[in-house]
Amino acid sequence: MTTIAFIEKSDKIQWLAFVPVTENLFTPPTEYLKLTSKPPLETVCHCDMTLDIDLASGVQQLLFPRSSPVCNWCCVGVKNRMAQGLGGDYFDFIQMPDGCQTLFIGDVTGHGLHASIVMSLIYGFIHRSSLDKCDPLDVITGVNRFLRHFATRSQELDYLFSTTLFLAIIDPKSFRMHYINCGHVRPLIRRGQQLFRLETTAPPLGFFEDPEIELGTFEFAVEDRLLLYTDGVSEATNANNEQFGRARIEAALLEIDDDHMEFLDALYQRTVDFGCSQPPIDDCTTIILDFHKPLPGALN
């Protein structure tokens, strides 16, 4: 549906208003709408923000993977909830030509519509940068340069072009992961009753022209569990303004032995039992990978 209408007076267009029309754009203006006097503003401009947000939310959901990737060496689960239908959390999995698995999760500064716009820009840039190969250092450096390009255009809105980002590539043959953590909440790895935390290796992106970026490495073992999440989970609060907190997430990771999808449901239920706001105040995304022996005869 095209949103345009021409209002004419004395054979000349005197002012322009926007109303929903579906006719051919090349139809003469007088066939769109003829008025003898200017109608009230509410008649001329009918803006249904709810419909706009719903449409934008639907488009944003198209960016996200429809399902978790199917691998013969791990089980993957995802749970994502946007606070306002639109948000700044983003994530995806990219199967590389050599069989390696690229994954990323990030959280744009802010909430709502503007965050979803910046998120979409970053999402597209990462995908374009990872079509043929994924070098985490090259991708992260490119994302930072990309955000700085937009940030320098405005002294008032520059901070909105920033994000935390965890990006990794996993080799299924060696279970070796190369990663960069740009100010994102620390991913957790459970091995038995031991926890590993992947510390930040770079600052959040979009703030500095030439940030220090280090590449991290971790080697997984069979039966390891990797948990990634955004701060909307850890910083969710109850009626007493108490945060759910990272300690409760770590406790859940050590205590819940269910499979990957049941774990996500159980973790979410713990936030509900804690009294966290429903729906959430901030976007919440949780990703889990359970590593296992490669299945015989599987392709990837």
C-alpha cells in the first residue's frame, strides 16, 4: 500500500497530505482525492503507529533464523523475547563453506525502534562480511568502522550507533573456537561442575576509532555446554527492584541437567519465579550449545 495523496485547489497543488491509497502511482493526482476545503488534520493524516510497529517487528523477525542450526556435533537452542516488539538484541548462526560454524550475539545501545534500525544495519553488515569466510578480527574491525561512520554524523545521536557483540567461529573437527567479546556479558561454559567465563577481549563497538581488539581461543570437550545471553536476562528486576543477576544464571547452568531446550525453559521459569517483569522491560536473548560426539554418517 502506498501512502500518498495530492490535494488540489485552483488547478494547483496547494498542500500535500498522506493517506493510504493502493492505486497506480502514475494516476493523475486529481483522481486520488479532490477536496474543496482543507479537512481537519486528523482526517488528513491518519498514522497508526501500532500497525507500523507490528510491521517493523515482523520485518525484524525475518532477519532472525527461523530455527536453530542442525549440526551433527552439537545441539543448539535459542529463546528470544523483545521488550517492545522491536529491539536491539540480535543473533545468528552462519554455516561456512569449510564446515565451520560462525555465531554471534549482540545488544545495541537503547531500546525500541531506533535500536532495531541500528541492529538491522549491523546484522546485514556481519552477514555480508561472512559470506565466503569469517575472520573474527576482520569482521569486528569492519563493524566498528561501519558504526563510527554513522556516529560521526551526529553529536547528539552518536552514542546510539554502538553495540556489544560476541562473535565466534567454531571448527567442529577440533572443537576449537576463536572468538572476540566486545563488551558483551561473559558467555559461560559448563564442564561437569566447573564453569569457564569468556572475558571481554575488546570494548563495545562504535565508541572508539581504533580500539584494542584481541582474539580469544577456547577448546571445547564432549558434553560441554555453552551459554550466551544478553543483559536483559541478568538485569531483569522484580517488584523490589532486585536484579535476577549473573549469579542466578550461573547457578542455573550448574544445577539444571535437562536437554538444551528444556534448560532454556527452566531458566526462563526461574526468572518468572523470581518475579521479573512480564513482558520483560529489556530485550532478552539466550542461546545454548550442547557439544557431543559427531553422529556417524551425518553431513555437518
